[in-house]
Amino acid sequence: MNDIEQVQNVAISNFRRWSIFACCILVGLTNDVSGGVLNLAIAPMTKDLSLSQTDAQTVLTIGRLLFGAFIIAGGVLGDLYGRRRVLVIGAGGVVLASLLAATAQSSGMLVTARFLDGIANAAIAPLAVAILISVFPPADQAKIVGIFLGFTGLGVALGPLGVGVLLEAFGWRAGFAGPLILAIIGGLGILFLAPASPPPEKGLQFDYPGAAASVIGLLGIVFGIIELNNGISFKLLFSLAIGVAGLAFFVWWEGRVREPLLDIKLFSNRTFASALLAGFTMGLISGGVLLPLLYFIQKTQETNLIGAVVRILPMVVAAVLFSPIVGNLVEKWGARRVIVSGLGAVALASLGFSFIQPRTPYALILILLVIFGAGNIAILAPVMDTILNCLPPEKSGSASAINTAATQIGGAIGVASLTSIFLLAGRNAYFEKLEPTGLSREKIAEINKLLKQTQESLTTGLQTIPDSVRDQFNDATQFAFAIGINRIFALTCILCLICGIFVLLGMKSQSQQKSKIQ
């Protein structure tokens, strides 16, 4: 913290500090609440706007992807042009994106809204933390950041429930009122309450070519993953080729530019690289399993959307409640042992989910969710601590942004890949389960369409569905969702075990973590 910020710090009253704190909490939740709207409303969105499967996955993915791709750029822009100014512009972008999504009449409008939302939130996330730290005395900063993370986690846990109520009562378009209201209140509060940032260092320049290359590369890779749903095609290969070329240029450029967006030399530190890999892996897993879990619980537990959200909430609440314990364990055991233990817990929960069936009692599912949530925070918290300790204090903001970018990009790839695996495995299992009926796949698809109509109207289609196969269709649906869940969690179990090996071999032990990247 420089002299100007220290003078501003002394002049700020406690009431104003805590008011800024509250505004940072609100505006910092816009990304998670916006993502929650999508996860809960993707089915009615798909129906109302006639989205294809590829369109739906693009809508789910692009905001998270751009958030991860631009978050480092957002921090640098804040340093160049003022944190308060850039954050308020980002909040305005969220407001515009929410309005555009709520009034979308086509897939193009919805994708554009998500595109804007991702970039806008990339300006908010790193700068909300930077502004928060700048207004509290240095001695209180560690405590304040901990409180901030606790409140944010609680908001993430309860946010989907509030969004679910809005969706059930007013439809999917009303869900976007959540991030809109948060952005307005939080953004205006920071505009009028937060102090202006000091002038930037002379000669500091923004890495535009690096930012462009990273976005092109990541978009190409993720769009290629989405295209796997349609089989091998020229479009898929072209997207992957563009993605690989973009990322290759990004790495080459960042190693040569004077003010890089991302210092490639950071990855020469094995502890830093291993911790970042763990954060990326957990982002991929947690981002990829949420939507399939919602589908599975809603179908097999025979509950509505809000009921499914309530049943998943223990996973997030467990992470919030376990976070103070994680801090103590890191001090006692060291980050490496805690991260490996967290990966082991997530692997254990994933192994349990890989065997669940449609009739599995919710009590067992609850236990698995709690283990998964506790393992999640046991990975992410020490990963952040390790990355911060690998860098000198003056680069802590960049370290935080790099960590967040890794988890968000992992989440984007997880949504694209694990959801695809879930749907593909479920679709194949559905038809295989109904093979004994002797019906062709075309006839099965026709009856399945009638069953969906029946759910909307008690008189439509009932008489055309043979009594002898109606129950089999219902059983096949639940069986398909269970198989899809089994497949993706078997994969996440393997990913955790592989990542755990890399962390054990790559990260230094607690006694060895002395050096920092200069």
C-alpha cells in the first residue's frame, strides 16, 4: 500500500469502511448469482428460445470463459485507470448484460449478453478485493479478507435459493433481476463511498496483444469441446486449431513483452504450478458437476427446481463451515498435505457418486455432498495461500487474479466437457434400457415427446402411450440420469487422484516453502 492510500485509509470512518465492505460483497456476488440463474433456468430458456444443444452449452460456458480470460486484464486496467472507475464500469456492464439477457428473443442476444457479463465481471472480481483491502488498516487486512470470503461463500450458498424462488414465481427472465440489483447497489455504493485510486506508475502499459491472444485461444479450445457433441467435423478441428494457435502465440508473446499480462516465468516454480493445477482441476470438477447434479436430483428425487437446489445447498454450506478449520490445518500440516487431503476427499465423494442409483436414499447423497464440499474448500483455500506465498507482496493482486482465472477457466471447460459426457452417457443408457420393449429408436423418441406433453397437460397424449411401456419409460429416464452421473463422477475421481500425485511430487513441503518468485 503506497503513501497516498495510507493517508486515505486514515481519513475513512469506520461506518464508511464497513459500508464499502458491504458494497464489495454485493458487487462481488454478481458473477456467481448470474451463473446460478443460468444453471437453474437453462431448460426453460432452451424451450422458449428454441436453443440447440450447442447453443445452450455456449450460453452456459461463454460468460465463465471470458471472466477467466479477462480477469487478469481487469486487474491491470484497474491499476492503469483507477480501481474505482474500472469497477463501476464493470458494474454498469453487468446491469446492461442482465437487461439484455432478460429481454433476449434469440440465442444470439443471449450469447451476447453472456459475453458482456463475463467481461464486466472480470473487471469487478479482482478490483473489489483490492478496494476492500485499501480502505482498512494494514493490521486488519487478513481478518477483513477472511470475513469477506465468509460472507461471499454464504451469499453463493443462499443465492441460488433466492433465484430459484424468482424463477418459479415469475419465469426465467426474472432471474436476471438478481445480478442487476446487486450490480446497481454495489456499483453505486463504491462510486460514492470508495476513495479514488492513486495515479498509476509511469510507463505502465496494457498488454493488448496478450489479452486478445488469450481470449482467442481459450474460446477456440472451449468451442471445440462443445462441438464434440456433434461428432468429429471440420468446425471442431478448426476451432481447436485456432485455440491451440492462439494459446501458443500467447505463451510466445508473454515471454517477450516488457509488461506481460501474465509472467510466464511464474510457472518455473513447481510449487506455484502444482497449486495452480489443483485450483484448475477443482474449478473444472465443481463447475462441471453442478448442472448434472441438479438434473439428477430433480428427476430421481421427484422434486421441483427449488427442492433440487435446497438438496444441493449442503455441499456449499459445508465448504463455508469448514473454511476456518482449513486455515488451522494449513498452519499445522502445510498446504501440500491439506490440498492432497482435499483431493482425496473429493475423490472419495466422487467414487460414491459413481455408484449411486435412482433409488439411492437422499441421506447417502447428503453425506457425499458434505464430503465433496469440505474437500472443495480444503483445496481452494490453501491453493490461494500457496500462490500468494510464491510471489512477493507487491504482486499479491496479480497472484489472486491468476488463481481466480485458473479456477474459472477450469469451470468453463468443466461445464462444456462434463455436461457433454453426462448427456451422451444418459442418452445411450436411455435407449439401451428401452430395447426390451421392441420399439425402434424413432418410436421411443415419439413416445418420449408425448410423455413430455403429458407433464404439461393431463389430457394430452395419455391415451396414445401403451400402459405396458409407460412405467418402463419413467424408469428408463431415471436410469439414464443415474448412468450419466456415474460416468462423470468416475472421471472426476480419476482426475483428483492424478492431480494429487502431481501435487505430492511438485509442491514443496511446509518447511521447504521459503523462497518466492522475485
